[in-house]
Amino acid sequence: MNASELGLPMAVPTEGLPARVRIHEVGARDGLQNEKATVPTAVKAEFVRRLAGTGLTTIEATSFVHPKWVPQLADAEELYPAVSDLPVELPVLVPNERGLDRALALGARRVAVFASATESFAKANLNRTVDEALAMFEPVVARAKEQGVHVRGYLSMCFGDPWEGAVPVPQVVRVCRALLDMGCDELSLGDTIGVATPGHVTALIAALTEAGVPVPALGVHFHDTYGQALSNTLAALQQGVATVDASAGGLGGCPYAKSATGNLATEDLVWMLRGLGIDTGVDLGRLVATSVWMAAHLGRPSPSRTVRALSHQEQ
């Protein structure tokens, strides 16, 4: 008998937490772009379809970046039409106006830009200063909004940088405020190298609130490098954040921290939220089965502890 059949985890609601959390699933984009092997387009499309079948409502499909920079996602033009009929939100990453053109041509209605809170990462990732990168995104966001397209602003290195170390909270707040002011509908606070701790998360969200950034516009994106992703997520929930990024099966890693174990696994997140009595609309059994299926295609087991526990019990 598996955990679900035993009624586990037992739901014990906690006061002060959101009644429902929207999971922003990033496995098909952020997860697969960090895999060494390039996954066939047909497998990616099936992955997205299976994820949609679990009850996830937001599935980040791909990235319209130059294939030279992210060869794993060079098939964006082929993949997006193969899944665009699904009744879910399918945001895509666009690095610049050319990427936006490619996404709009295929009918994308949700896009994301990827900024940095630190100069070192902006230079390494975008070959620009933080302010130069923001200037590059301004016409992208403006044109997207003119088309009625929803824009998400990713902000990396919010809690620490592999070159600069600790990142001052006011520095993060400034860039968040700039992204919001240029028209982003939503911000995702990225712990790119997984060094955040709960007190730091609480302090950053409090500072953003004080700077006029509405909590409903915030999402969080934690890596589990030091085993803190779920603790940090709970801290964000306690501040009212109700959008959490996660990757099915814990797919993906961080190229800037060699010990990084990748994104927060969606299954681990769902298990915790279910235990807190928080609704996600996600069928955990289907999600685990999808991650087991994908792990087989990648030729290695899922790093998600929940996937390992439930798939073992179901054998």
C-alpha cells in the first residue's frame, strides 16, 4: 500500500498561509536546458502534454534564445506549435526583441525576460551591465504589453552570487522595482546558486513590500543546493507569496555552483503543500509517473525524494 492509499501526508492546515498556490512548472525549459543531453522534440512535447495532464496550469515550454547559447532548446519553433493547443498557460523565455518576434509569430501569449541582480552575472550571462540589460528589456516588455501579452521578469542572483558573494537586499529591490516599472506583470525571485535561507527570504519580501512591490506580483524560484528550497518556500508562503516555481522530478542544475542539485522538485513541493492543506490542483500520482517516465528517457533516476519514495512504493 502506498502513501496516497494510506491518506498521507495528513493535511494539517496552518494559519497565515495562502489557501491555494499556483505552481509555475519550469522543468520543460529551465530543467531541460541544463541537461547535458539534448532531448528529442517529440519527447519534450510529450513531456509538456503529460505535465498538463497532472493538473498543472502554468508550464514554461521553451526559450527563444539563439541556439548557440542554449542548444538544448534550439527546437523552440518546432516544439511550441506541438503543444500550443493545450488548455494551460505556456510561457516562454525571450532574451531580446528578436526572441519576442519569434515567440509572437507562433502565438505566444506569455513571455519572460531574464535579468540579474548583480553586475557579475549580468556580464557573464548577458555581456552587459545590470542597467544595460534593463535598457535592452524595455522595448521587449513595451512591445509585449502593446500586444496584450503577459510578461514575467526573472531576477537571478537575488540571494547570493558566485563571484560577488552576498547580495545586498536594496540592490535586489532596485532591480525588481525597475522591472515592475517597465511593465512586468510578475516577478520571479531567483536563488540561482541555492544559498538563500528563510530569514533572508523573509527580509527580502518585506523590503520589496515596503518599496511598493505588491506581494501578489511575486513568485519564488529556489534551488536546493544546500537543502533549503522547501524551508525557503515556506518562508515565502508565510509572507503571502502564492506563486512558486518548481521543476518536475527536480530536473536541471546550476552551472554556476558545481554542487547544485537543481531546481526544487515539483513533487516535493506538492507533498509539502498537501500536508499544509494548500490546494494546487495537481495530481501527485500522475506527476510522479511523468517524472519517472522522463527520468527513463534521460537515463538516470530522478533526484526528487518524493518521486523516489512514491515510485519505490508503487513497484
